[in-house]
Amino acid sequence: MIQIQNLVKRYGSLLALDHLNLSIREGEVFGLLGPNGSGKTTAINCLLALLKYDKGSVTVMGRPMRPDSYDLKREIGVVMQDVAVFEQLTVQENIDYFCGLYIREKAKRRQLVEEAIQFVGLEDYVKMRPRKLSGGLQRRLNIACGIAHRPRLIILDEPTVAVDPQSRNKILEGILELNRQGSTIIYTSHYMEEVEQICSRIAIIDHGRVLASGTKEELKDMIKTGETVTIEAVALDPAHLEKIRALPNVFDVSYQDQVLIIRCGKARHNLICILDYLRGADIPFGKVFSGLPTLNDVFLEITGKALRD
């Protein structure tokens, strides 16, 4: 579906994309992750031929993407992070307007608009203007405007930012349904649980290049973390922390507000070893949690940054 090869984009002395390579297959939900300033938005704008790049190539659906590739662009739907609709138009009028940019036949457009309204669950709000809608409903409207023309490729840039849980679930269910109906999805988000839930493959980028890519299972196999142990309500002094850091298979320890977080390598009995130390040192503790690696662990270890930094 998409092939990006050796893409280079500079803004003066800033290298925004550093020989970026991405391959996205038809029919998948592809997660594009990276910290702020990593090059995600620049890559999307280059993919859409909205930005001129310095070097490399972008192929979409087997054809080179250029600024005047209008036949290709008709097959693409874009839903950016900021809600972009007309405040003067109603919900139905907004969706009809954006759908009309691609579909001229009125009868067909009327049907597609109705289907988009039902798809995002805005049947009760069709005559309302966007400013009267909640943030979650505005994002649903934003999505409907981007997908009403039934595009083969849909780009969703953080569509669930600052929405309520009900709207978030509705949006995620809708994305999976769009994929089942045949659309290839590019999905960016700062919510790792969403990416784990819906994405079939994931790429992590930083400084304009891909650091790692694969399924979530493949990404988790790439990192050192095999288990994260969290212990609450434990009082430790620096000497105890040093001894915990020296335990077998422990490679990272953080301690704040009486919460101890220990990251361990891939080995059995990590938790038993840690609890044995605490009991042997007569250190009281509260709740204990042990978890396998998450995408957040992958992201932190590969980029060295928290996702929301």
C-alpha cells in the first residue's frame, strides 16, 4: 500500500527526516509512534505530498505520490489531531461538504453521508452545530468528515485526545470496523493501550528515522525488560536501594513516594528473589504488582524517553 524509501526532509539546519524507510501493507492497522518532534507529522505531510522533501521516494498504491496526484488523493481520508470543521454548518452539512469534495453524484453522496453519521453515532445531533457538541462528539464528527467518501487509506492522527471513555471506545471500535471493511489505517497515538488494542504492526521513530518496527510481540522481544515489579508502601533507605540494584537480573530501579519500580531481565523467579530480599531485610511493604513488558516499556527502552515528553 505504501512504500517510503530514504526520505530526507530538512528545515534549514534541522534534519526532520533522516533517510526514513517505511513499508505499510494493504489491509493492516499500522501504528506510527514517536515522541513529540520525532518526525511523525512531517512524514505524514510528505506522504500526502503536502511537503516537498529533499531526497527519497513515496509510493502509494503502487504509484508515485505527487502534489497533483488527485486520483490517489481521492482514495485517502485524513483525520488530523485538531478538529477541522465549519462552525457555521450543521453536523450533516459538514459531512456532506467534505464528502462532496470527492463524490459529486448527489444520491450517492446522500447515502454515504447517512452511513457516516450512523457509523460514528451522531444520528441525534445531525442538525446541531459543532460548537454545541462535546469534545468527544466533535472528534466523532471530525472522523465522519474524513471517512465519508469510503477511502482505501485512512490516516488518523491522535483521534482520541481529550475525549471521554465512551467516545474513545466508540472511535476505536469504529477504526477496527473500517479496517474490516477494507481500509488500510495509519494510526498515531500517545495512548499505548490503544495501539496494543488495534494495531497489527507498529513502527517507533525518533529523530526522523525508524528505530524499531514489527508486531507488538516482536517489539517486546527486542528489549531487555522481561518483567516489571511494582511495590507500594515500602520504606527504603539508599543502602537498601543499592542492594536491590545488585540483585540478580535487575537492571533498573526507581523509587519515589514510597513506590518501588524494578525492571528485570527475561528470567524466572524475579519476583520471588525481590520479595525474599525484602523479607530477609525485615522491610515491610504493601501492594505488589508484577507485569510482563508493555509497549510503554518498549518505547521507553528504545527511545530513552517517556512517550508524553
